[in-house]
Amino acid sequence: MLIPKNNANLMRTKILIKLAQSYLEDKFAEADRIPLELRPKDGEVSRCCVYKDRAVLKYRCMAGLGHCPEEETDELTTLKEYGEQALERTHAPKNKLSVIDIACSACVKSQYVITNVCRGCFAQPCRLNCPKEAISIVNGRAHIDPDKCVNCGKCFEVCPYHSVVKIPVPCEEACPVGAITKDEKGKEHIDVEKCISCGRCLASCPFGAIVERSQMIDVMREVKETDKKVIAMLAPAISGQFPGSLQNLVGALKKFGFSDVIEVAVGADITTQKEAAEFIERMEEGKPFMTTSCCPAYFRAAQVHIPELKPYVSSTKTPMYYTAELVKQEHPDCISVFVGPCLAKRAEAEWDKNVDYVLTFEELGAMLVASGINVDECEEESFSKVSHVQGRQFPVTGGVAGAVASLVGDKVEIRTEKIDGLTKENIKLLKRYATKGGENNMLEVMCCEGGCVSGPGCIALSKKAARAVDAYAQSGEQLTPESKIG
């Protein structure tokens, strides 16, 4: 999932930094000034007026404080009060993506439109290839009858002048499982029963109307106000996300106040060993194929939207699960914080008793900026546990399948296939595998195209991050079935 730089994403980052600063400086005494600071009266306006901008910003701040804008109905509650409520929580806010009603632009229904580029050509492939005869020639140009059009896109595909354009509803277009739809007023709503927490809708909405409930303030409170050890578990996609080296980042987190920093690639090594053993066992039993299970958005999609695929999904747990298990075995009373690129990890953490909180790279960056900590200027410190090449390669497409294949060796035949991105088309492909099988017997499924380095919580461009991941992976030792982990 490529997330281009845009004002909606930049504003989310600014809000997180402002909230973190407000907590650190005065525990939200001045939090209600944040919308005014971000949208001053004589400044830029994004919507009809500065007052609507500020209202939307307040709702986005509420989400940054861990509240759900859809569920909060008292408009007189201040951000200061919401912040104080956040500090009183004893558990992480529940994972939920929601739509800010007043921020939603109620986009027109997705449709194809003929532009003035149309030349009214003699060939008329658009008209002749339309299965519903929805296109006619009016005043020398093609015209689409919206009552007949079924949005098949045939006209778009065949027009030699590219005069047909698709006007999408970005959030609906991005969602691979149809979890976001319009109500009778044209506003979007997310069906929590269908949602897989992939974050595609949040990343794609041009109006910044979709928000997630952050756990950033909860983590900051644990670090700054409790006596418990707070241990950060960094997903392997962290390589390349921040300036400086990973050792600089470890030093930065300890300077912020974390007691220890563990790399989740250690858990990925365990996942590799267990998944390789499971694959061998399944193939020896005559199973047609097996899919990976470490992507929580894909795992949820398989459970809810592709039930016929469930028997073929690996039962091996995720790298986060095994890392948190190691952490809690050594420090039973600690607070464990997973830091990664993924929103779906919050949903996974809700059933994993060993994971207390989940942060995105973006949220971690906001915390460091608010604290005045420059990563590349921090003293280098080492991870307390050392991972291997295979575990470090998990966040890029092909990394998981390659890791498993390296341990399977010649014990059984392994033919890998990379399902790079959980799109509508790839969901159809997975359904075909479940019912008819296919050529390959090991399917790696990543929700985000390019792998976890393209997750919605990332800071760096995915290609740059992928190169950093590969460089760090090659600096480690190869994992073998006999390797000691942890």
C-alpha cells in the first residue's frame, strides 16, 4: 500500500505531535488550543470555514487521545477533559476505525464518465463493447446513461483516447472486503463485523475523515508515571524508518524512558522454525497447500471473508506473539509495547494477553519529536536479544516464504507464491485456491503491497525502507533448525 505524502496524513502527524507535547508540558491543560493553533483565524482553510476545520480537528484530536468520535455525543466535553479521561484508563482503548461524520465529503457514487477528450471516433469501441448498451453518441460524443451503466469498465479499457475516466469513492475503492459503505445521506460508515483493520480506508481518504483510536497517550503515561518496566518490541520493518542506525533508535527509546528494547525479528525467527515444521507435517499428510498466518489483517480476512480457506491457514502464531511471550516470561510484571507499521496489530493484541499496547512508527516518531529527542544524535545501544537473517526479512514481500523455504530445504518439495497485497482480485485468487487448488503449495499472503514496509503506520517510503531491511538482514547470521533463539 503506497501512502503518498498529502495534507491529510501530514495533519495526522502534526496532531499526534501536538497531543504528545500537551501531555508532556501540562497534562492537557492547553489541549483545547490545538485546533486553534493548527487552524488560526487568518490562516489557510480546508473546508467551508475555519470553524468547521477546527471542529474536525477536535474530533481527530479525540481519536489521537484514544476516543472514538462516533461514540462521543457530548460536544461540550473539552479536549482537556478527554485527555484527563485518557490518563485515567487502566487498559488500552479498543481497536476501532471510525468515520468523522462532519469530515466525510459524501463522495458521489463511483462511476465512469466520458470527458471532453472524446473525439466521437468512427470505431466507437466504447459503445460496441458495452454489455448493457448504456453508451450512445450524442452531438458527436459518447454519452453514458447512468441508469443502464453497471460500472463494468469496458469503455474505460477500450477507448483509444483514454477519454473515459473513473470517478471512485476512494475509501470504498481501497477496502478489499467491502466493509465501508454509504448511508442514506451518502456518508460513509465502517461495518466493524466486516472490517479487517488493514487501514486502507484511512490512508486513502482525501478528507482525513477516517481515524483510528491511538494508544500513544496510554504508553506515554506508563513510561512517565508508573514504576513498572516498560519494554518496547520493535517490528523488523523499523529499519529505515528513522534517521540514524537501529542502535541510535534503541538509545533514543531508552532516553525517552523505555526500560528495554527488543526486536520482534527474534519472534519472527521462532515463527520461521515453527511454520517450517508445520509445513513439512502438512505436506507429508497430503495437504494441497498452506498459507502463512503472520499478517493479522489477512488472518482476519480469512476467518470472516474466505471461510473456505481457513483449513489451509497456518496455525503458527505471529512474531509479535512469540516476542511478547519471551518478554513476559522474563519480566512477568512489565508493560509490553509492540511498535510496528500495522493498525491490525491492535486487533491482534486484544486477544494476546502478553501484549499491553500497540504503537505505530508514526506515533513513536511523534513521541520522540515532542520530547525533543533526535534519533541520530542519541548514543548507540544494542538490542538485548540478537535475531537472524530470516526473521529480519519478514517485512518485505517474499521474506516470510523465503524464510520458511530456507528451513524446509529438501525435506519436502516447496513451491512458493507471493500474494502481494490483499486486493479484491487477490481475494478471488485465494478463494480459487481454497476450492480448486493451484500450482504452488506455500502461499505467502501480505495485506500491504510490498509487505509490512508499506503499512499505514510507516514513516519512510516503502522502497527506501525495503532496502534498509535487506541491508540489516544481511548483517545477521543464517537461521537453522538448531539455532538458539532468545
